[in-house]
Amino acid sequence: MSRFGKFIRNRCLTDPYIQLIHCKRTLRFLQLAKAGGAQMLVLGNKTQTDINIRTLTDGKDHLVTNVTPEIITDATKNYDLIVCLDPVLYARHLYNINLPCIAVCKVEELYKHRDIPDAFDYFIPIGPHTKSNLVELITTGHRK
């Protein structure tokens, strides 16, 4: 079980401080991955209007909107991490994959779909109060 799955069962994710902790942890991981030249697979397009994925990946991504099972099973050969913009749809398929997985979703979806915390290692919360602040946080966090 992932560390994120254990954490969500013990804490309330609607707390803005907890969301900030998850966001900082994920951004730190993304900075290290980008510095190492990691290739990122981006799945889904549900939350693309909420977040600019190019600021997260610096063009080292491969955006896939039509996903086949072969793409997910071959991801360990071709990519270093997976960013999922629609974790409700892909959580079951990404459950035991050997890559770090980042979920970009609303906090309410985590409570409705309990398989999301078990399938993903990192979490970027999207909510009505975090949309604009999150984009600012991402762009200023990557400049440092």
C-alpha cells in the first residue's frame, strides 16, 4: 500500500494545510524528476482546464488522451513517471504499476472513489479555492 493511501485514511484532506503539504511534496518530487530529465506520461484530460500541465512538465511529457492497455503496460519501459489528470477513470489500471503516479483531482473525488489513494503515490489537489493559487505556487516553486 502506498504512503499516500495510509495518510488519507488518517487525515482530513479538506483541510487546506494538509492540501498544501501534499502539494509541496508533489512539487518537490516533480522538481527532482525534471532535473533528472524524467520522461512523463500524462493520462486523461479531465482537469486540463484547471491546471497548465506544461508548467509541471517543461515539455518532457507525452500527452495521451486515448489510452489503451498496451500504453499503460509499456509505460515502465518508456517513461519515468505518470501524471494522471483523470484518476477516477485510470485508478484501477494504475494500481500495481511500477512507476510513481501523480493524481490531479478534486478532494471530493478521493472520498467518493476509495481506490484512488491506493493507486497513486502523489496528489495535487484541485478545488475552488486552490485553482488560481496552485498555478501560482507551481510557477513560483519551479523558479527557485
